[in-house]
Amino acid sequence: MIQSFPSIQKFQQFVELKDYRPPTQKEYVRYVRKCAEHFGCDPLTLTEDQLRGYFLFLRQEKHYTRSPMKAAKFSLRSFFVDCHKVAGWTVFAEVRIAEPLILPVVLAREEVAAVLGAVREPRLRVCLELIYHCGLRVGEAVRIEVRDLHESRSEHPRLHVRCGKGGGDRFVPLHPRGPPR
């Protein structure tokens, strides 16, 4: 394990001040530490060409896919440009991470009904139906409480989803009669 450099400690404080979510803070600092370990030096001493070579290493040798490559790019850009005010570097604009052109798989209503109908335990089936019909993430579904259900005569019932992705809250509509079976 490489020693902690003052530039990385400053960056750790920087991401805390930015009020990034704790997992994001941890990942940003981790990617900068990995860069420091790769070169065996304070990452602030690197040249733009060295950083360009590091991105090639991640892509060609480590076979980073889209998501970790984006995380490395944004972490290192935040470290160099936002925190340490390195100016004039073009490497971050040069690193292109193409979005996939894959369409999502969408099940037909009959297929969804067959999947949900195969679940024999009623409490599990209701949970899966709620996840499906409200478009919830699993982490959002497990945090639902009775107080999150809102119903009034003037509007459709809705579900308050607390602390979703990115820490945001949102409301999702519920069908007034419940999900079809």
C-alpha cells in the first residue's frame, strides 16, 4: 500500500466539501489512489502524457469497461482540474467513453404476468409487483414504510420513494385499484 500523499488528503477533503454521497467520495479517492499506486508517486507530479498513458493502460491492459472507465475519468478530472486547478490539459476531453447502443429488454404484459404468477409466496409476489409497477430499485423497495403511501380524494394514490438513486426523493403514481392480476 502506498503512502497517503498531501495532494490525495486535500482531494479527500475536497470531495467531502462537495457533499458527494459517501460511496461516491470513497470511489473518487480510490481511483486517485490506484493511479498513485500505478506510478508509485504523488499523482499531482504526473504529466498530461503520463495520465494519457494511464488511461490507455486502463483500457488496453486492465480492460476497463464503460462504467469503471467513466469513474476513473471523472475522479481524475476532479482531482487535477477541480481540486488542484491544473489548467490547459486536453486529456479529459480526449478520453471518450461511448454509450452503448443496446436497447433494453422489455417484457410483454403476458410475460410479466407469467413471471409474477410463478411466485407462490404471496408476500414476495406483492413485493415484486410493487417493484415492477412502480419502477423501483430493490434498495428503494426495502425502505418503503406505510407512511410513504399517500392517498387523497382529489388525486391518484402515490408512493413516496425516499432516498433513491443519488439521494433524491420522488413520488410515483399507484393505480387506484392496485396492480392487475
